[in-house]
Amino acid sequence: MIAIVVMCGMDALIPHPDTDKLNIPDVTNGLMNTNPDKRGWLIQPLDLPLAWIYAAVIPAFLLYILIFLEASIAG
């Protein structure tokens, strides 16, 4: 916490620091995503390549085993 406060203070006191700032859009227009022309709010999972969908089975199965064993050991 101290480091964040000190670094923000130094950034504010140095005349022309070369640090990137986060540009936050005006919220008077309502909540919207970053680039509505390129993407919407939801990602359609069926638009992914078929190989990615099949490849997701491996980590999902490993996660299933992990949760099953954790529930069996703890319960």
C-alpha cells in the first residue's frame, strides 16, 4: 500500500512522466463494451474452432477429478 501511494505521488509530482494512463470513457451514455463494432457482450462458444472445443475436454476432466477428490477427502 505504501509503495502504491508513493509511486502515485511521484507520478503526480513529476512534470512530464512518461506513464500510460487508463482512459475511462464517460458513463453518461450508459454501460457499453470497449468496441461494439467488433464484438458484443457475449461470446458464442459454438463459433470457436472444433479442435478448441475438443481440447477443452482434457482440462475440464482434470478439474472434475480434482474437485471430486477434494470433496471425497474433505467430506
